[in-house]
Amino acid sequence: GVKLHGILDINATVRFGRKEISGTLNTAGKFLQYDIENLMVGFSFANKYLAFDTVYGSVLGGAAIDGSGDIDFSGPTEVYTLDADIRNFNLDNLVSNTFVSDLTGRINLKGSSFSSAKLKLNIDADLFESSFDRYALHTAKGSMFITTDSLVLIDPFKITYYENTFVGSGPIVYRGPINLNVTADLGNLDRFRNKLFIS
């Protein structure tokens, strides 16, 4: 597994059981390469398994988060999950050199490794009133696979913008062209002229 490091201010209440440690903590600072502005966590730890029944606060440059998750340290690579409501989340603050985004909605995340070289994220997303790169999205729903090299939309990934609907799939390479397979139902082309895929 990766060596965990950071500089954090922590205020915690901890309970020590025979086989489990549990409690709550409030923290701010830097964990690995990630900024934590203000985060409250309810946790329990036993047998190399860390469960979070509450994850609430502001992280990664001001993104709001409210959910729960866990981290399993028992294998050669740590694996983790997060089920949360997010607001104003910028993907570029999680995976460097990707796309500036402003994402709001619900995510279910399953990931492996905290190392940027080995990072793998599978995300089911149900987003609304968001933006990705320079494109506005009224809703976006579907699954995606994220690494430090690319983001892959899993078919069918559905995006709406006013009366227009797009269903697509394929890879988005961060340092290359967007190459997606897209089916479009264009209810009103003028709604997204110069805004969403069309100039």
C-alpha cells in the first residue's frame, strides 16, 4: 500500500474497544496531495478496515460533501468507497491536469490506490446544474472510469441541456482530443450554440 502522509489539525473524540477503535473527528489541512478545508468524520476501525458512517464538510478547494464510505487496507492496494452528495466539486482538484469542472449531485465511488500512478476510480453519478470543462450540463447520469490518464464514459451516459439530450460513451484523454460516440436528440439547437459541442 501507499505510505500515508499529510499535515492535519485534528480535534477528535476516540473510544477504544477490545477489537475496535471508533469516534468522531474534525480536521483540516493536507492529506497526501489533497486539501481538506473543514471535515467532520464519524469512524470505526478494526481488522484493517476503516468505516466512515459520516463524512461531512468542505474539501478539495471548497467542494461540499455529505455522505459515508470506507477504506479496506487488508490487500496489497487499499480500496475504498464513497456514497455522497457533492456540490461544486472540481475534478481537477482530485486528479491533476484533467478538466476544470463544477459538479453537483450524487456520486457512488469505488476506488483503488491513493497513489496517483495507480489511481483507479469507478463512479456512478447523478448530477444536475453542473459544468465540465467549458460545457454546461443541466443533468448528467451514468457511470465513468477515471485514471490519471483519461476519463471513460460507460454506455449509456446521458446528458441533458435544456430540450437537448445526448447519450454517449468512450474515452476522454486529458492531453488529447475528445473522442466520444454520441447519439443526440436535438430539441432546440440554439439552446447550446457556442456552449455545448457546437459552434
